[in-house]
Amino acid sequence: MSKRSSSSSSSSSSTKRVKLEKDLLNIKVDESKVDRSRVRLLSGPSEPNPKTATECVVYWMSRDQRMNDNWAFLYAQERAIEFQLPLCVAFSVVPRFLEATIRQFGFMLKGLKEVESSLNNVGIPFFLLTGHPTETIPAFVQEVKPALVVTDYSPLRVGREWKDQVGSKLSPEISFVEVDAHNIVPVWEASSKIEYAARTIRPKINKKLDRYLVEFPPVVSPHPYPWISSLTTTCSSSSSSSSSSSPSTNWDAVIASLQVNRDVPEVDWIIPGESAAIDSLSEFLNKRFKLYEKRNDPNVNGCSNLSPYLHFGQISAQRCALEAKKAPSMNGARDSFLEELIIRRELTDNYCHYNPHGYDQLGGLYPQYDNDGWAQKSLRLHQNDKREYIYSRDQFEKGQTHDDLWNACQLEMVHHGKMHGFLRMYWAKKILEWTPSPEEALQVAIWLNDKYELDGRDPNGYVGCAWAIAGLHDQGWREREVFGKIRYMNYKGCSRKFSIPKYVSRISKMVKAVLAKK
């Protein structure tokens, strides 16, 4: 394979960008390299050897589904240019994933279609593989013969198992690394252990923000070493996977191949993809940021509504933070937003990272975490308390409880794909109150959240359910029936914060409008 001299040019992404005003805030800009502390070795030699019979660099995209503001992609391109090699991006679509339905898969695939287009614009091919990544990625790697395989980071059990299996199947001569492109402070740099609560991780993250909360270097466009089509002459005929190079991906065929629940429909209130995510961030900061302090009122449009984009990696939390830092304080809205976006969100990755096998099970929530086990002891003490109401999974799913507020919360999630953030706490705590055991309550909450929420199957969701039901990252409160010392929420408390009838009426109208479209 011939190698041509490197030539860099400024990025020419077609994606809409929020206008940067770095000078106004003196944001530190790193114009050179990706911080190596974001990168950790999974298998193979610690340093790739491009002098062997290698042909390219591969970025196996998974959690961070975007080209721009993506440290994993930037690292892969940086090393490819250093080695004078082509770069490609591969994504493996599994036919089913946990409780995800066509609602979540449709949102994801529409975003990936934009990723393909963005990569095309900079001369980098995108390969959509279909099948289990433990089979598709090793087969693809064997065919294209990379010097380096880069992937993005996730703390969740399934993704970690995928990477372990992929690493075991790669040639020992291939370096396989992951890059934390999801957290502002890499999870292994923020802390070396499970943190007790936000108050314990906050100073550790804040201490390192100056180093990590920097502007992204530009994508080199076009990539100076073009892809050679002969590298993938047989991959498309692989029995364990199929692939196609942009722009010929048959997206309709991919969607048709999914073995997922299609009874939960896609939603039309949110547009998938990186461009729409950037537009949504801009709209929030420019028009609604001042309402963020009232975000706990579901009748006020004060939430950012960015969680689906953040979950699928269609926007970087770091980009959101950089832009929010430039916005006026808005009566504390900026500080509150950054607290949620950075401290609270990265706390959930910390917990799942250091407890990968127990984050979604009541019995596994506290290894190395809670020395006295106050929450578990309290729940066990009250597990046989009489419940005034007991509901089945089917009744929960259909919103058929005695509580009009809870039913509206559930119906918002089922038909809108995103429940209001404050009400998720009330919703989960009532499941604890109306199920026979805390174990069942956690299972029901996670099942419903993962099935209907666009941002389900996420550290935020698992930790949020565990906070509400099992006191994770919280403290003991006044002891009461069923809840024990777990923080309590009730209908009257919500009625003091916002108009419940107004919320219930709005959700009822929304559900009727959605059903009328079917």
C-alpha cells in the first residue's frame, strides 16, 4: 500500500455548530493532541507498530455516535495520520438489545445515518455491521488489518463483556484501546473507587476540570490518506456479519432485520442526530435557559431535553458544558445545569464503572460502598410491612393505579418516550410503595424505564432507580412504613410544588393526540 505525505486542512463539517466565543471566557484550548489519560489499553501492545503488515486504523463506534466533539474519533484520526494510514469507522448493530424497542433503535439508526454522511464529507468510510459485535468486529478487523483499533468507553456490563470478548479474539499484534469520550473528566481519572455521593466526587471532578474541560481540536478534513476499497472485498459476504461502505448502506434493510418490539412506536417530537442535538442545545441556552431553575415544575418547559442525545452520544456533554459556561448565569441556572450535566451524570458512570455486576440488582448495589448498609437493612426491616395497594406489572405498564399523577407519569413515558425528570423520582418511589418487595420494585422500574424511555439502558437510569428505591447516593431519613429510612415522596408534596390537575390534563391531551395519529 502506498503512503502519501500528510496534509492537514481546517474542518469543513456540514453539521451546524454553535458559534464559539472562546476569548470571552478564556476557555483553555488544546490545539494539539488528545490527552493520553483519556486512553487506556484493553489488549495487545501498548504502542501500535504500523511498520508491520497493517493497512489502516479502525474506530469501533459504540456509545458515542457522532463525528464531531468525539475524543475517541479524534484519537483514532490523530494516530492514523501519525502512521500515514487510512481511517474507517465501524458500528455493529445487534438485532436486539436489552428492552430496547423500535423507538430507541429508530432514533439511534437515524442518528447513525447522519454520522455516515458526516464521515463521507471528510473522506472516511463508515461500515455498518449487522450482528453481534463479538463476531462482527473481529471478522472485520481480520479483513482490514489495522495497526490500531479504537473504541469508546461505557461502564455498563454488556459493553464491557463485548470488549473483553473482542479483545480476546484480536491478533496479539493489534493494539486495542478505549477512549472515554463520554465523560468530561475520564472516569478512571475522576476517582479510583465507588464514590459515596455527589458531595464526595464533586471536589475530585472540580479539581481536574481545568485540565479536561477544553475546546476540541478540529477534525482533519479531508483525511489525508484515502481508504482503499480492496481492503473490504470480502467483508460483505461474511456469514456472521454484513457491511457496506457509505453512501450505499441499506438502512431500510437494517431496520427490517431487527428482532425488536415494534409495538412501542417511535416519537416525532424530537429529531435524531448530531445536527438536531446542536440545534436543541442552542435553543435551550438561547431561549429557555432562564427557566431551568423551575425545571422541577412539569408544567414549565424548563428541562433541557438533551438526555436522549446524550444517551446515544449524538452530542458531547463537554460541548454542552462549554456552551453553557458562555451563557449568562440566569439566576443560578448555569450552575445548576453544570451540576447535573457534570457532577451528577459522571457520578452515575463512576458507580456503574466500579460496580459493573451489581448496578441493576438490589442485592448488588452496595459492594465497597455502604459500610453500615443502612438502606438495605432498613428495607429488609420493612419488607413485610402491609402495602395499601399492590399492582401487577401489567397494571403499572398500562397506568392503571389509583393515583392520577402516577398514571400520567407512566403515560407520558409510554407515549412521549421521556418522563419529566422530577416526576421520575415520584414514579419510582411509588413503585416501591406498591410492590411486594424492594427487589421487585427495582426490577419493574428498570424494565419500564428501559422499554419506553429514549434514554433508558443508561447509567443515569439505573442509578436513578436505585436512588429512589434503595437510597443509593442518598442518606437515611425519618423512618416510616414500607420505605424505612429511604427518602419519601407523596402526592401532597407534589401538589405543593406544581398544579397536578394541569399536568394530568396536559398528558391526557398529549396521549389523545398521539393515538389519533395511529
